[in-house]
Amino acid sequence: MILFHQDRNFIPPVELEELSLFYKEQTENLQYMEKESFDILIAGAGIAGICAALSAARRGLKTALIQDRPVVGGNNCSEVRVWFAGDTNFEPFPRIGNIVAELEQKEKAHYGSSNVGSLYEDDKKLDLLRNQENLTLLLDHVFLDVETEDDQIRSAEILDVKNNCYKRFEARWFVDAMGDATGM
């Protein structure tokens, strides 16, 4: 949020609690351009968020996947370039990792100049998400805040950074897959 103030000497609060209260006061009359309801809202389109979103949508849940960047994959994208690792499809959960297998790249180059961005197949991940029934992919959308009632998250405030449009999404379930421990 950018704040313009008439007082040139005005300094907004820096402590988190005071800043949160200040933000709420400044935005309490905000008009939301879009309101929508989902069964599940997932913030963060790294591998965990992608897998959660695909799994939920494939089970028939109306799913929203919020990503603050124009690319998906988190650390496993052309920008960061970290490869998948770990075991999949092992007992007692033989189907564990099936979605990861759909996302995995054909070629790998872990180190040096051969580890180029195109190997991470960002478009493959985007196509899979965009073509999934029951899934709404919102790129360049920043998760801002949640509204709670009776200690339960009821809705999330989202900012579309391309057009500076605020949105409010209600959901039954919320997943914080942003990977930075600053979310919901």
C-alpha cells in the first residue's frame, strides 16, 4: 500500500500491531471490485500450493490459487532454479507424489551454466493449472489480510497488482502455501 499524506512530517507506525490497526482504519471503507466465494483458497503457487490446488480441484472443490508473481513453481521455477527432490509413490501411500510427477521436468542440470531457466518448464505448470476444471489461477495477486469470525478465517483480502484492484474472497478452507511464514 502506498500512502500519500498532507503532513510532510507524518510517519506511519512501524510496530506490527499498530501498523495493522492503522491499515484497517485506512481501508475500512474500501470498495472491493470483486467478491467471490470458493470452497478452498490457496495462497502461494510453489509446488506445495500447486499440488494442493490441483488435488482440491480434481476432487470437485471450487478452488482459487493466489500467486504474487507472474510465474508459478516457487523455488522450482525458471527464476530460482531448485530441482525437485524426495521419494514418491512408496508404501503405505503408493499414490503419494502422482501430482509431483506431472510437474517434474524432463531434463535436469543441477549446477553451472547448463542449469538454464527453460529447463524448469514454467509454461507446463501454468498450462496444467489454467486448464484444470474448478480451478481459478490468480497470478500477480498479493494476499493482504484475512477476516475472521469466531476464531475462524472467513475471507481473504487480495490485491491485483496489475490494476490495483482490491478483491475479497470467501472460502470454507484456507491454505497458506506461501513458504515465508508471513501469511494467514
